[in-house]
Amino acid sequence: MGQDGGGGTDPQRLRERFRARFGRDATLYRAPGRVNLIGEHTDYNDGFVLPAAIDLATWVAAAPRDDRRVRIHAGNLDAAASFALDDPDPRPSRAWSDYPRGVALALERAGHRLRGADLLLHGEVPIGAGLSSSASLEVATAWALLDLAGMTPDRGEVARLCQRAENEFVGTRCGIMDQFASVHARAGHALLVDCRSLASRDVLLPPDVALLVCDSMVKHALAGGAYNRRRAECEEGVRILARVVPGLRALRDATASDVERQRGEMRDDVYRRCRHVVAENQRVLDAVAALEARDLRAAGALLCASHESLRRDFAVSCPELDLLVAEATALPGVFGTRMTGGGFGGCTITLVAARRAQDAAAALAERYRAAFGQTPWVRVCTASDGASHVA
């Protein structure tokens, strides 16, 4: 679905647009995108992540139907789609509509009898930027469909079923971090998530630090391709390590010394993927400790180390992201910076002193424009609450 990256959606205007298109009143739902402070490619390895929801969301205006058909209009794209909930052989179309359709299918297969619905989608989260536009669309859709069917959404189940929709219907073998953050996040906090147990806790973000997000304008498509290859390489590493590490089920269970001992049994790319994941898990825990101690320099250094590992060992960066990291590191007030999201393009996240954030945003945009000839989307983001029904 096309998102505009703007923010500041007017709920009344969205209701009016729904009424003009579908001829009746709507209920509104929203689910935020997220930025991951640290912990990249650790989620599907049963590891630790530290995301925060951002003040950009996917909005759904919705009303029930008397049949079992779902009609969807994507406002940003001015595109429409529809499907029957009773379709005996649902197949993906490789288009934006696979996300809401996959969610409906996952909910039905989990035993939730849905009603037909008319949905008007409006997205603020830029697509392909590593800010989880897909997860915010999935979660907002699930929230709307469950509520319209008279069911109270269970946050944990919504996250799991939205992940299943993306894995099994869309075809991206993503972990659960994005959907989990979109439903569970709390304003003013990051969220430490154990992706094995799904235990989580809020981590207060110091009020004098800002989250600066900069879009490289390099778009990625994670369904298939390089992202899934990275996951397969991690799984190959697990198979090799499990031969000598009792009880090892995922890279979460490996230590750096385990990886080094088995280096000779691995292809070099598999070794480097494993080395990144094991080190990244520890960086997440160290970053939480640093934030809670208000040691922003230590937290920032861990972000920079994460980027270098993603560039060198996981090989998911690109020249545009590397330039943004290098330029941000040199700016006054910046504590640390890294690429965020699956990689191959997308955004950087920069921890910066709040009083310096707007100046840093302007400087970063200008330096990127000078290097690549286009002005990037840069925003000082606020950590926001998770999914909700909008009164």
C-alpha cells in the first residue's frame, strides 16, 4: 500500500472520505510503524530487539457489511481490491492487497469468524524504508476486522497472526518484532523484546534524547530474495553449531566462542552471519543497560558498532546508508547512528541530543543531497503508543 510519510492524519477528514466512497459512517483504527533502535536480524534467530513505535501510522476507516466480502480502497494509491472471506483457494497476487488479505485469512484460520467489511486505508509510514509499513498495515487491518466482528483484539495473538500472514501468504520470512512493537509499544519508551519467549518490558527513553530517522530513498522489497537468503544462512549456521552445542535451537543459544570453534566447518558468509547475530544480541542488552543508566555515549557507540557489523558481517547495508551513518556521526549532539530495518536500503536511526535534533536533521539532509542529488526524507520521531481504536 502507498504511504505518504506525512503524519498528522485528520480523523474527521478520513471519516468524510469513507462516507463519500462507501456511503455510510466508519469506525477508525490505527497502528504505528516502528523504528528499531538496535537488534537487527536477531528476531528470527530467537534473540533480542529494542524497537520503538513511531508517530507515523497506518489508519483504517472501516464499516461492516452484511455479506462475507471485504472491499478495500488504498487512499494513497487510489487503488482498490476486494476478496471473499469464503474463497476456497485464496492465492497471493503479489500486490499491496496481499497484506490485508493475508491477515483476514490468518484470522479466519485461527478460528475467528469475520464479517465482511469496507475498508479505507491511509498510510503515513513510508514504504520500503525499514519502518514497518507492512506490519502497521497488517495490525491496523486485524484490529478493524476483529472489532467489526464483535471480538476484542488480543494484542499478543494479533502480533502472532499478522506475522503468520506475512510469512505464509505474502512470502516474507520475517520475525515477530515489527508486529509485536506495533501492538505493544508505549509512548516515550522503547520495548525490549525476547523474541523466543515474547517476554517484553518497557525501556524509558531519556527525555533529552531524540530519535532522528532519515530515509536513504533506496527502496527495498523483502518478500523473497536477499532477506530470505540471510535467514537461510543463519539456519545453516544453526545446523552446524547444533552438532557440537547441546540443546542449541537457534543462534540465540550460541556464544561467540561457539561460532569461532566451528568457523572451519562453515562457509565464510555463514560464519559472518552467525558472528553478527551473536554479537548483536549482546549489544541489545548492553544498550538497554546504557539507556537505563542514561549513558547516551555508551548507547550511541553500540549503535555505531551494530551498523559496522551489519555492513561487514551481515552485508545488508549500501553506499547511501553508509554515507548517512558517516555524516551523522560527525554532527554536533549525535551520540550514535546505524541503519535500521532489514537493510538493502531504507532508513538510519540516530540518537541525538533533543536540542540539536532539528539542526542535525537539516545538516544530514543537505549532506545527502550534495552526495546523491536528492533530498532525503528526514524526521524527528516520537516514541508512540501501539495499535488502538480511535474514538
